[in-house]
Amino acid sequence: MGYVVKEAASADSALTMMLTDPAAIVLCDIDMPGHDGLWFAERALSQWPSTAIVFASGVDKMET
């Protein structure tokens, strides 16, 4: 269908990738190496507010 899927190992590398090729949709884990997904989402949405971010996680902490 013409979709291009990319993978990043961390929140920092995902932001770096988006600098050259912003994503329309991001599937993001809350618990990631380095910074968490909430940190990533805050920064990504401040630069690319039209990007949709979907969280999927196995985190079972109620405060998260």
C-alpha cells in the first residue's frame, strides 16, 4: 500500500530520524531505553503537531 515502516532503538534515535523524515504516525512504547515514550511524545509533538502518536506498552504501573 506504499507505507514505509522505520524502527528506532531509542527515543533519541527516533527524534533524530524524524528530523530528516517526519512520520505521520508513530507507534511508541512507554518504557524505552534512555528516555521514555512520554518524553519522546512531548518533544515530537512540539515540532510535528500533526503526527499521530499511538502508545502500546506492557507497563503495568497505574501512575504511568
